[in-house]
Amino acid sequence: MYSEDDECDYAVKQPISDWLAERLANFTPGTEREWRNEQIAKRLKEIEEGTYE
């Protein structure tokens, strides 16, 4: 029988990737938001210039 606890146990047992571990260790809401906004601005600029792939 499936239970929510099974899903939690499964998630906990999965190894975390080095990339994700580093991102979580260096995470701050302000810098993450700034980075996301920069990426969106770059993408919009590329779309306007017609260079977006």
C-alpha cells in the first residue's frame, strides 16, 4: 500500500548532486532573484534583437 511516508523516505535516500548542493550552500534570496532577473532581461533583449535561438 502506498503512503506519503514512502515518498518521503525515497526522497531522503536519493543522493544530492554536487551542483545542487553548491547552489543550496550559496543560496540567498536576493542574489537568486537578481540572477533570475538578469537572465530574463538578457532573453528579452535577444528576442527583441532577433538573436534568440
